[in-house]
Amino acid sequence: MENVKHCAVVVRRAEDVWEATRTALGLAAHNFWATLYVIDVAVEMTAALRENLDWLEEMECGYVSSSRENDPHSFKHMSLEDIAEELKKVDLIIPFGDRNRTSRSRSV
């Protein structure tokens, strides 16, 4: 991964947000720019998740959501089209979860 600098962690199920956030933090700790993309789900904010998102910010990494329901949690809002354009620019995309399952708490 010597040429990898920018990474995207993409999550589509609420139950995977915690682990996806931890993955983004791990990448940031290893000097990668990591952005967490939460697609079409509302996050269930906990104190631990808030702390991890704050750490991402401190490490100059971002977190983005296509769902306006995440705006109160300081997620940067982007449309799916804009997220797709952003993903074209990264060196590595890490998809999270089973792409054949939808979230139990899916909100669009």
C-alpha cells in the first residue's frame, strides 16, 4: 500500500457504522487520509461513536452522509452523485458490510 494515501470507508448499514468508524480511525493512525461515507442510513449516536468521530476530526479526516438525518451529528451532507465523484478520487475504497443485505433501520 505504499502508493495509497487517500482511503474511503463506505458503510450502508447502521449496524456497521461503529466498525467502519474504527477502520477509518485505524487508517488515520497509520498516516492515511481516511473519510467515512455513511450511505442512506441514520446513525445511532452514542458517546463512544461521538468520541470516535471527534478523533477523526482531530486527525484531519472526515465523515460524510447522504442522509440529512445525520446533520445534527455534524456529518457533512453530500448527495449520492457527489459521493460517487469523491470516490473516484481516492486510492482505496473499503466497503463495509454485506452488499446483499439492507439495513434493518434503513432510512432514505
